[in-house]
Amino acid sequence: MSTWTHERSKAAILQREIKNGRRPKSDQKLVDEHYRNMRALRLADYIERTLAAAPPLTDEQRIRLSELLRPTDRRSIIANRLAALDGGAA
């Protein structure tokens, strides 16, 4: 698995080659992909470090945090899952 620094390096090299004319401008999509991967890897590192330093999460906390990463209507999903944990309806 690649580290975020590798992704940053790949993006910088591609960007420089595009700027110098060694690669077509259409390769900017590759640069964007490397930067997106870099950000995801940095976020994963941060989350792992933060969770390792904290006390265990409750089910409610896990649900709320996991919903932050889902591209859906978070409020209704969180409410439904929390209600399910409480044994009631939303």
C-alpha cells in the first residue's frame, strides 16, 4: 500500500512534467487522482492515530463518525440507527 507521501510525490512529478510539456495537459486527471489518494491516506492516518489515543468509542459514536463518510442524507440515517440502538422507532 502506498503512503500519502508517495502519492504527493507522484502528483508533484506529474504536475512538473505537465508544466514542462513532457506530458499532455489531459494528465491533470492523474494528478488530481494522486492528490485525492493522498488526502484519503492522510485522513486514514489521522483517524487511526486519534482512535489509538482515545478510549473505546460507544456504538452511538461509531455510527455518527461512520455517517460522516457516507454521501447520503446523514441526519435521517443517524436518527434511524440511533433509534434502533435504543430499541425504538425514529
